Amino acid sequence: MDIKGSVALVTGANRGIGLAFTQALLDHGAAKVYAGVREPATVRNPELTPLRLDVTDEEQVAAAARAADDVSIVINNAGVTGGPPLLEGSFDGARREMEVNYFGTWAVSRAFAPVLAAHGGGALVNMLSRASWVANRRLPSYAASKSAEWSLTNAFRLELRGQGTLVVGVHAGYVDTDLAADIDAPKVLAADVAEQTMTGLLNDEPEVLVDEATRWARAALSGDLETLYAGL
């Protein structure tokens, strides 16, 4: 997949991993990068093209697909946490995680699939997580939403294969962003996630496994549960 000269869209682009994705695309020569955000005024980089996009609003998603009908790369990065612990609390946060992380990714992917087809197939990139494969007692509903998003990513890979779209799942452990600010654990840099994703695009890789812990978890899926959850 060529990045130089391409037109790309990144959702959740005003901070964290999303902002890092926009910069990496520009650094690799993308001709135009849409920054999909709920509030366009939050986009500060004049090299970016702000695009109003709340991924949970179907009308905004449809409008974004009409406005950004020149894209050949779509990066679904928008995501939230905020669900309850396993044994207490309201389910409202968990429902919000599913609405953004799963249904939002589904809505954007479905809306932009014909746009990508019109430009030779292009690439659809979904920002997933090590939690797609390993349950998390602190963030159980977030992990569940990412598991669902992983399954969705695989389904889109099968569905869009005929139109030549490269579908990429990006998996990482904790990333040094506001989303994981309260978590005391080793973290990778957002810029590293973005750069490894660019390498994956250039090499037509269907999965990008950012850190060693993620690579270990992916390999451990074929083993027993005791090994997968050892030490957790």
C-alpha cells in the first residue's frame, strides 16, 4: 500500500494515538489527511483537514463519507474507556464503549467501504488492543469491546477482499496517552504505534503487533488458558 500521495482519514484525531497517526501519515508523504473529530476547532495543525465526525452519529458518518470521498486510507482510531468493574457500578460506561469502539468502527467502515473501492481498494486500519485477546479485570468491558472489534475487523477483511482493500488490525498493550494515564504499567509511545502501522501498510501486513507483550499474547492464543493468564 502506497502512503505517499494518498488521501487518508483518521478518526479520533485530535490527541493521543490519533494525532500520532495524522503526523505519521504526513511524514510518509500523504497528500491530504482528514482529521475526524467531534469538534473541528480542536484541530490545530494547519496541514490537516478538519472533518466533523462523531462515530456514534450515523448522519455525521454518512456526511463524512460524502465530504471525504477522495480517501484511500481510513484509520478507525476513535475509542473510549469508562466501563464499570466486574462486580459493581452502572453499565452506562460499558454501553458507551461498545457504541464507540465497536458500533462506531462498524459504521465508519461500512460508510467508507465504497469510497475505498472507488479508489482501487485502499486500506482500512482498525486500532485494536492486546485486550482483544486477553481479558482485563480492571477494564472488562473495554476488553470485550476490543474483542468484538477484532472479530469485526476480520469480517471486513473477508468482505472487502474482493474489492482489493487491505484490512489491518493494529494491536498494542498500554499506550502512553490520556486514555491510560491512571494505569501503572509499562507503556509504548503513540508515535511508535503510528510508525509501526505505517510500516505495516507499506508491507501490506494484515496485522501489526506493536510490542513484545502483544506479540506474546497473540502467540499464546493457541495454548491453554493457564498459560495465557499466568501472572494476571
